[in-house]
Amino acid sequence: MATIGRKLAVCQLQVIGLPAWILWGIVHVLFLIGFRNRLAVAFSWMWAYVTFQRGARLITGER
């Protein structure tokens, strides 16, 4: 899937569809630092999925 650091890599997997989406989410949550961060992100993603809410992706500031 990707390289990690200088001497590490993740092998290519032929996974598509829902299993690939779930695997991507698990891998990204596991690479977070700290149990509280992992729990917060996992809960946030689950809540957004269940309620169909999208996060605000706004860039604000003066030009």
C-alpha cells in the first residue's frame, strides 16, 4: 500500500470495495498515536457515517 520510513514498506494487496475501505480505515486509525486519539477518530468517523454528516472543510482568513 505504501512505504513507511527508510527501510519499511507495506506489500501490495489486491483488495477492492468494502473490504478495502474498512482496511484503509483500520490502518489509518492504528497509525495514530495514543489510545484517546484512536478512539476519538474512530468514534468521529462512525458518527459521521451513521448520520451522513460531512465535516466543514473551510479555509478562512484574510487575504
